[in-house]
Amino acid sequence: MKMLDFTTNLNSLGFEAGLSEVEKELLFLRGRSAGLTVSGCAHAVFVYELFRLLRKKLNAENGCTANTHLSVGILGGGHVGEQLAKLFLNSSDLMPCDINISTKRPETLGEISNFGVECYFDNIRLAKWAGLLFLCVLPSHLPQVCSDIRCHLSSDCLVYSFTSAVPLNRLAMLLEHSFIIKPQYEFVACDDVTTVWLLHNQVTAALKHKEVLSASLPLSMNGGLFLDQRWVSAVLYALLNMCSAAKLGSGKTLLLLNELFETAVSTKTFTYHSFVNSPSASDPHKPDDLFPWINLVEAQTKDTPLTDLVLRNKGLRDCISVMYYNVFSNLAEG
């Protein structure tokens, strides 16, 4: 027997019913918060998927049949950490055993634990294990967290930070680590930020809506949010570093990256000088030489060769958007 919801359309029981007029003027902040959570989690999963696809190509290049999945660590089991874990479980083919969460209260993550995700409180253990580490902690907790884990991160572990209140340079200093991506979101004028972002209070459910997925596109966000485009450059440089860590020469690295981002108009989007233009860099005519290791902190705080390429190459931008849609295609509404 279907149960009736007698509270439907009863505005007196709604969230806004008890708010004063002054408080109602601040309701747009709920939309902003939801937008940051939805977009932040979606962009993080997209980065993982790019890493997985490249790792698959690297394994094929090396004749390796090993697992293409990365070890994904989520440090912090609050609202953002929990939503991120659920999105991984629902939108990617990442196995639960490839996800670990370290949080002060692992007992609150029973739903996620039941899927097979290991949840515990041991930040050092997580840092040693993870190949891709997502920081989802409060700014006030960050100094202690960084102090705990900074000696235990491998040099090629990508740290992806959700802690927006702490500047990137300070985070790098606290971690003594430069292989970091920290998306920089800005708020822009918008008539009603709540229309899109508050369609659902769960990230996975929200991304089932085509308008939400479209609003969260990294290169063309709307709904009152804007993502600094140097985030895209940092992601591409992180993929480049992944090839360097695998000791892949610059020639084969370019081949794999061009295969990964093959556009409708070009199969050679990237050249050697798309990434580096320093006179001291390796000779582009020596394809067996490695690319120099790129400092991601500098890539997100200064203009780079990739900054201009991403801006002017519509084919690359369109390719990234299509890949982004494909990651969440299994969630989207029919």
C-alpha cells in the first residue's frame, strides 16, 4: 500500500517557514554551498577518470595487465567526503576495495562501509596507501593533518584539496609537497543560484539532472559559479607528470596524451612546446628524454604554455566537455 505524504505542498512545514525576512535574504548561500559541493565532487571524479584512462594506456604501452584503478584515499568523512565517496561508487567503475576513508568517526559511515569501502581513523596509513588523495577537512584541522601525513606521501601521489579557505602556496608549504591540485572557484552574478544547485541535496542524485551536469562543466560553468581555467592546465600537467613517473619518454608521452584527448579536428593537439617553453628544457628532438617534472603549484598560480592552448583550442575544450559528460552518462536522466 502506497503511503501518502500529507506534508506535500504545506509551506508552513518548509525550511523557509521559520525564517525572518533578513534571513531569507541569505538563502542564496545555500545554493552556493550546494553548487560548490556538487561541482567539486564531480570535478574530482573526472580527474580520477582521466588518471584511470591514462594509466590504462600506460599499462598497455608497457605490456602490463595490472589493475588500472588507482588507490583513492579520502581524508575526512564529513559531508563532502561522504558525498565524494558515494559519487565514486555510483558513477565510476572504481571498486570499493580501491577506496579508503580516514575520518575521526568512521562509525558514522556505515552505509559506505557496507559497500566494502574501508573506513578508519589513521591518516598516516591512508597517506602511505593512496595514489590519489582527496583532502576534505576543515581549514582549522588542516595544519595538524598536514603535519601527520607530509612525511608519508609518495612524490607521485596527487593531493586534491577541497579546503578552499587555505591558499595553495600555504597548503604546499604545510605538506612539503607540490603535486597538488586545488580548484579555485569564484562566485559570479546570477539571477537565482538556487534554481539549479538545490534540485537535490545529494550529489549523485543532483548530477542525474541534465541541467546540473551542464552547469558543472569545468570549462563553461553557470549557475553563479566560475572555475579558474588554470585548473584544466594543472590537470593536464598532472597527467604529464604521471607519464614522467612511469619513465616514459617525451615522444611516447605526447602520443598517449594525444590519443587520450583526440579531437574531431586534430589527432595532434599537443606538441612538446604545448607543455614547456623553457630554454633549459630537454631537446624536443630527443623523444626518449623525459619531460621535466612540472610543479603544479606554479602551474596554478602562473600562466603557462597550456594556459593559452586551453583558451584558444576549441577542439580540446569540446573534447574535455564530451569526456566529462561521458563520465556521468550512467547517471543522467533519459
